[in-house]
Amino acid sequence: MVNDVEKRWSDPDTFRHAARYVVAVLVLTGLAMALVLLWASGRAACSDADSTLCDNPSRLVVGLVPGAVLLLGGLGAFVQTFRAWRQGRAWPIWQGAGWFLFMLMVAYLAIAGGAG
């Protein structure tokens, strides 16, 4: 078991793995956002409107789907945190990745909620 006071911050392999995970979640979020925007722009309800986000369903989906991807990515990072802690490996790196993804999720939802 790892002494919690010791906190192993310097583990290059774990850092690379966590960084790749965060980048993959961000790429998936970007793909989800592109697909949702493509869906919203092709809706019949928005065909004659000036904006892609012309009604409540399109605003809701564009706001929540990428936020949900970031939420699931953050939860996955926290699961990795727990697994690394149980195995006595460097867990603070994964915890930082989870909090970073949660921070991005909250910022995205705040911006998407205000864009109405």
C-alpha cells in the first residue's frame, strides 16, 4: 500500500497514459459536438431559421451530449484513480486528469447554458 503522504507525482508512464486518455476524451467530445451540430443543422424545424440552434431540442442536445461525454470521461479517470490506488501505483496523476475533465465539463455546460 502506498503511504498517502508520499504521493508519487513523478511517474512518466502513468502520466503519458493519463494524458493520452484525456486527449482521447477530448477528441471524442469534439466528434460528438460535430455530429450533434450536423444533426441540429439538418433538422426540418430549423430549415428556415438563421441559427442552427433554433429551438429547445437542438439547444438541449448540443448542450448536453458533449457535456455527457466529458462527464463519462471524468468518471472513467476517477475509476482509474481508484484502481491505481488499490494497486499501489501513482494515483494522483489520474485524479488530476479526472478533475481537469470535470472542470472542462462544467465550463462547457456553463457556456452552452448561456448561449440561449
